[in-house]
Amino acid sequence: MNRSSADRLRRLRWVLTAVFTVMNAIGLIVFAWLIIDTDADSGEKQLDLELAKVTSTVVRLIDRDGEAVVTSLIPTDEINQKCPQFAVLPGDTGSGFDDHLSERECVRMDPAVLRDLAVRATSSGREVFGYRTGLEGQTVRVRAQPFRGESGYLGAVVAVGNAEPTLRNHDRLVVWVVVAAAVLIGSLALAGHLIATRAIRPAVAALEQQEVLLAETAHDLRTPVAALRALAETALRNPTQRGDLLPRTVRLASRMGSIIDGLLVRARLAAGVERLAAQPVWLDQLVTGVVDETPHGGAQVTVTAAPCKVMADPTLLQRAIGNLLDNAIRYGRQPNQPAIVHISVAGGRVTVADNGPGVEGDFADEAFDRFRTGSGSSGLGLSIVRWVATAHGGTLSVYNAEDAGAIFELALPVIP
């Protein structure tokens, strides 16, 4: 399906919204990842700091007499009864001191896991730390600090801390960061859509005005062009009538120029660069002139007019009256019957009544919407009339007659 330039431009706002959202989403995801990663590192460092305090304190409490390890001072310190728990274990150097476990068991651990940590720290001479799993399935953080004797490393102090509270806090932070990022991305997508819509709106409006201007030009010129062609063909067939047909041809050409000027004026008015060229106009004389210049195509058109004066732009008003008359001639008739149109002018009101099928209820409400009518026409004519009425501070109404047919009433402010 072919799309207008305005429709394609409207679709562009979704592309701009997507680009704006994706770019901001990437930034937010990176920022969220940094927050999560920083929190994880901070949690580990906090656990390691607590374990390091335990191991360093216990190492200072260990007394070494040659190759003998004395742990008798450890039970006298309050650290022996607090969490994190610890164990003083020999390494693989053949040291023969007894294991020492802190009195309080905060986390149940496999002794083999603790001994493996002590052996690794003693053999490498470096601290060993990481995550392990307790006997009850909980995640723990461990740290093994080796201590020296005269001949080398004799054993290690292994501290164990429960990491579950820290990990739960980290998981909650992850959830909050993910939810906050999702909300922010959604908010940014909405803001991006609003910004894109606001930015594109003037261009869309300009394109729509251009498209409407072209459509209205074709609509309004169709009738006078057809009449001009008919006059030219008549003049070709009947050379003797050329003298009579030439003035009508000149008037039609002038009317076509007025239509084009009116369209340009409307475009400039819509763009806000020009004002209505309003002046006192005898409404009855203007309507009579439009009726005389409009081809009736076999329709019976009568006019009843009382003198009245309105303040209006004559070019635009002629166009509006011509559209009402053209609409009545084209669609206000019974099948296979000529249209019967009666126009009355009084008190600033122009009433155009026809003998057609009338208008349906839905059409009566939507008849003035551009490109929508109930008769298969483009709908531009009535839309133009309504715009002219509104621009002059007037109204356009449509309703059905009691017997048959539709009645269109254009009301304008009257000059006293």
C-alpha cells in the first residue's frame, strides 16, 4: 500500500524512538552492570576484611618455641567465642601441634575442607581465600593465613564466615537495579517518543498542508476546467457563438485564478504568515454571482435572496458557496432525476437545499471530515466550506428536510 510522505514521516518517529531508547538502554545496562559488579566486590572485600581481622589476631596469639607451636593464649581471648569461627591447623611440613578450633561453631564445615586450605596456604606461603560450601549447603567465605616457625611455615589459621546475608543483600540489589533500569528505559522510551513526535509534528503538518493543498486544487479546479472545456468545444463547433462564449470563458478563467489564489491564501493562513483579507461584502450579490457562473448540468437552481452585508474575504467566500452548490448539484438528487436546488440568503445565512436522499445520521456528524463523505466523493468540498466558515467566525450545519433532501446552512456574522 502506498503511503503519503506525512505517513512515512510519522513512521520515522518510531525509528527515532527506537534509536533513542536503544542508545540509552545500552548506557543504563552498562551503568547497572557497574553498580552490580561494584556491590559484589564491596561485599567480598567486607567479608575478607572481617576474616583478615580474625586470622591476623589469632596469628599474633600463637606462640612459637623453636618448632613447637603453643596455642594456649588463644582460649583466653574473646575472639575464640565470636563469629567468624576459625581453626589453627598444621600444614604438610610434619609439624606435630594439635588442631585448635574456636569454641563457637557459626557454620558447620567439613574438616577436610579446612585442612586442605591450611595445607595449600602453608605450602605456598601465601594467603588462600575464596568461597566454599558448608555442610548445610550454605555459601561461606574462607581465608587461610599461614604462620612461620624457625624452619619455615608450620601451619595456617583458617577463618570461616557465613556469606549468605551478604549474597542475599547483593541479590536484592540486583533485583532493584534491574527493575529501576527497566522503568528508566520505559520512561526514556516514552520521553523519546514524545520528543520525536514533537520534533516531527511541524514537518508532518507542513506535508499534510501541502498534500491537502494539492488535493483541494484538483477538487476546486475540476468544475471550472470542465466548464471551460465545454465552452471551448462549443466555440469550435459553432464559430458564430464565439462572441457570446468569450466573456464566459474569460470569467471562468478568472474564477480559476481566484480559486488558486484562495488556496494559496488558505495555505498561508494555516501557516500563520497571512491574515484574512476581510472586507464588507453584500452576501446576496456574491451568492447570485456564484450561481450564475456555476454550470448547472441540467439541475434546476433557484435563488431567493434578501440584501445583507457580512465582513468576509470575498475570494474564500465565493469558493465556499461554489462548493456547497456543486455538492448539491452532484449528489442532491433522486436516481435518474435532475437535481433541484434552492438557495436562500437572509440575515447572513446561506441555505442550500436539495431534493436528494438526504444524509444519514453518522454522515451528518462526519460530513465535514476531509476525504470522508457518504456519496463516494473526496469530501474536500464540505471540509473547505467548514474551514471558511470557522475562519470567519461562522458555522456550517447540515440536516435533513422534513420531506426529502439535505439542507446545508452557512451562517456568518452580519454587519449591522
